[in-house]
Amino acid sequence: MAVSVGPSGGSSDPMVEVNTTPLIDVMLVLLVMLIVTLPIQMHGVQLENPPPNPPPPPPVPPVVVDLGIDFGGAVTWNGTPVPDTATLDNYLRQAAQDPDTEIHIRPDGVAKWDYVARVLALAQQDQVQKIGFARNERFAQ
């Protein structure tokens, strides 16, 4: 510790201050010594984790049936012409047995609504669960 005594600025009172510079220097040296001498700590907790669960299988895509109706009322099942209503009824019953089967109706732009309504009524009688209109952007205008 140092004490400075002497006139400062014309006052006759002695100036008493503690010089903290040597104290800070000593603290810094002790801190550096502590950091250097400490061994590097490599402690870790060893855990045995259970193996991860296998990912679930990818979902099976549903069976999609394209049901086309042209301007004359002719119906196609995935591109194959359906000869009569009884055959279409049989196809729809088979499709209704699998609840994941989707039926996409694609009516022709000039087809009468009566033909489409008959197919929808037949699908309703056969209790088809998933049915909808596909590729009908051209009817938006």
C-alpha cells in the first residue's frame, strides 16, 4: 500500500489514497496460475440409451379409380369402357368394400348432368365412402 502525502492543487490537507494497481496485478497473476495449474476436467456421465424406435412404415397410397363420363353417357372405369349399368354397379360394390379406395369422377365438359347424377346415385346406393370430382378446372369459368 502506498500513501501519497503532499500538496495537491493548493490545498494543505494531506491526500490519502490506496494504490490498487499492485493488488490488481497480484490478483491477475493468481488467476492465471490457477487456470494453468488446474487439470482439464474430462468427467462425463456414461449413459446407455435405449435403441431408437424403428420408423413407422410409409403409408400405403390409396387405390384411385378414374371414372370417366363422356358426352353420350358412356362410362369408363380406369380407361376401360363399362358396357352397362349392372357392370358399373358390380365395380362400385367391389370398390366400396375397401374403405381406402378413392373414386375420381371425370365428366366430359359437354356431358349432361343427368348421366353424372345417375352414376353418383349408383355410388351412393353401393355406399362408396370416398368419391369426388377430379380435373374439373375447366368448369371454373
